[in-house]
Amino acid sequence: MKILLTGATGHLGARLARRLCELRHEVRALCRPTSSLERLAGVPIETARGDVLDRDSLYRATRGCELVIHAAADANYWRQDCARQMRVNVEGTRHVAEAARREGVRRLVHVSSVAAIGIPTSAAPADETFRFNLDGTGLTYHLSKRRAEEAVLAEAARGLDAVIVNPASIERPERTVALLEKTRRHSWISYFSGGNCVVHPDDVAQGVVAALERGRAAERYVLGGENVTFRAQAERAARLLGVQRRFVRVPALATWAAAIILEPLARARNAPPRIAYMVHYCANRLQFYDSTKATRELGYRPRGFGQMLDEAKRAVPAGSSR
């Protein structure tokens, strides 16, 4: 089938493009003129120049496609340009859903985020029925992803066959490698008080394909992995390396103060701060999610955090520990 994929040049999008081509789909990737195609090297796709904020380019790109996967988003956790993030994530998604409906595509899969579900107030994982609880928090990314889902469901009410998937914290191998390197080199390991639901990008890609094939229209599916605290992530890294380490919790007050100080400096320098307000907010909460529905209905089977550590360890140069 011919599939339009937005966000194909991103971390998840490039893996999605590769997986779809492996399944012998024809992939047309919507790419901005300024986007780097480096991640798509060797992937046999068709590129269509355009932007989710440009309706005309979206209609041209959608024409002739049977399916659409919308994975493009502004995922910035720094409140430098909140208005732009809202435009890209909400208006851009509305444009994609509108184009999909008007061009008569068979199905749209909208790649949302667990951010659109909300953040649990306890250690109990949230699922698709969790009541969104982040209005008034200033978490622009979370709010924008929630509003984007509402835009998709509005088009679904007009006849669009749409499925929503909500990936959790998608692992970036370079970050897992950095955790192992930090654990290898330092005797004292700092950690934030919260935790997250870590999911391998290839597992999310498989979940998106499953939603494309078997998801129920107008339903959402959490695509999570293992729920693990930040301390436990560091402890497991130490065990894997066979080293003894001391673990020091970073107080929430410290991350709040850092965000208050660093964000204005970052705006003056036009460079992201090391800790932004949204990082502070999320780092001190247990962002745990339940993928039971995706497992039951889509056959979703994500790998655990230990497997991600094992993969990363193979990429860490051998060396002595302190």
C-alpha cells in the first residue's frame, strides 16, 4: 500500500520508514525543505517537500495515498516558543487529519504521546482511560499533544478512520550509552526522584504498524515499555557493569531552582538550557503507563529496560572502572 509518513526524518519516523519499506509498502515521506535526510539514507522512499503547516503541500502529498501515519511533532521541552509548538502540534495535526479525510484515505494513525494522557499522581500506571490532569500546568508539549488528539477525533466524527497511539518515553541509544559511561566512570551517581516508562523505538514502530493493521477506529493505544524509576535505571546499569556505586538523589527544589535560573539565560543565548521547567516537572514524577490494551488488541510485546541496557553495553568501549 502507498503510505504518507510525516516526521520521517525524526528518531522514530526514520525507523518507521525503514520498517514500512521492509513490509513492502510504498512510502512517501513529507519532508520540510530544511530537513536532513541523513537518517533515511538507503531507505527506498519517495520524498514530498512540504510542511504540516502548509495545507496545499499536505493535500498534494496525501493525494494518491491509501494510508497516512502522522509522526511529525515539535517535541521541544524548552518553553522558548510555545506558540509555535502549539501551531505545529495542534494546527499541523488538524491539517493532516483534514487532508486525510478529504482525500479519502483508508486510515490515519496519529502518533501522539503519553503526554496527552496526563501524568499519574501515584505509582499506579495510567492507561487510556486516565483523566487528563495537566490543564493549567504550563506544560506546552503535553497540552499541545492533548489538543492534537482532539483535532484527530473531531475529523473522526466527520468520517475519518483514525487510530491514535501513545508512545511512552522512547529510548535514544545515545542516552542509554551515556548512562552506562557515567556509571562506569564515576563513583557517585546522581538521579532524579521520579521515573518513566521506557520503550525501544523499534517496539514503537512495530506498535504503529499493528495499529495501522488492527487498531480500532477512534481508539487510542498506549505503546509503553518497562516502568522504572531513575534510581533503578542507574542501579541496574551498575549491576550490569559489575561495579559498586553510591546513588545521590537530586532534590526537586534543586531542579526547580535550576530551571528558574537557566531558562532566562537560555533565552538570552538562544540555546536550550540543561534543565528546563518541563524537565523539572517531569523528572520528579512517576510517569508510569500501562500497555495492556495494546498487548491485548494489537499483539504488542515490548522489550524490557534490561534488553536496552544490554544493547547499549555492546556500544560502550571497554575500559577500567573507578
